[in-house]
Amino acid sequence: MADLEKLSIIIDEIKTYLARLEKLRIKSEKDLDDLKFDAVSMIIFSTMNKTIDLAEEVVKAKNLGMPFKYRDLFEFLEKEKIISKKRKEKLSDLTIMRNNLAHRYERITKIKLVHTVKDMKEVKDFTEDIIKYFRK
């Protein structure tokens, strides 16, 4: 049984991070000075941590399997038809970026960060997928 209160708290935290990211209005490399680069990186990292938390909660609640990597969580959700294949792929890519932010921060470019900001819409859509799934 899913802990709906816990899921709701995680989704609210994700929405808060996404709202902060949106306030920074990052559309191109020119929008990223050093301070904003660091802020955006941390917001993406934190958002993806919460996205992984959300996926873990659903996988655990539905007993879908034991992941070996974070990306496995999205594989389980796609197999259960909770998310689409395209969403699984996008979230897997964002998880790789999260890992790069954690372990290879110095290799992140402004261009890559801007593309990642644009891809963060997938996280919002993912939360909507989860809400829709549990409203059934």
C-alpha cells in the first residue's frame, strides 16, 4: 500500500524546486553566471534526488522489484505502464546528469546545463503521471 501522504510531500518538494528553477529564467548560456550555474546545478541535483525518492516509493509500494541502479526504478515503472517509454528514457538521462553533478561536476558545461533545465519539464510530467496513477 502506498503512503499517499509521503508521496504528496515528495511531489510538493519537487514542485518547490521546479518553481525555484523557473524563477531563474534560464533560457541560454548567457543567463548563467557562476552563481546561477551553481544554483541551477544544485536545484537540478535536489530535484532529481526527490524524483528518485518518488520513484522508489512507488516501486516499493507496488513491489515492482529491487533496483541495482537509480535508472532501474524508471524501468520498473515503465514495465508497469505507470510511465511511458519516452518518459523512462528522459528520466534515465536526467538521472545520469544528476550523477554527473554529484561526481563529475567540473565536467558540466553551460550548454549541457541549459539543455537539462529544458528537460526538467519531464519531472513535472512524471509527478502528474504518478498522481494520475494513484487516482485510478
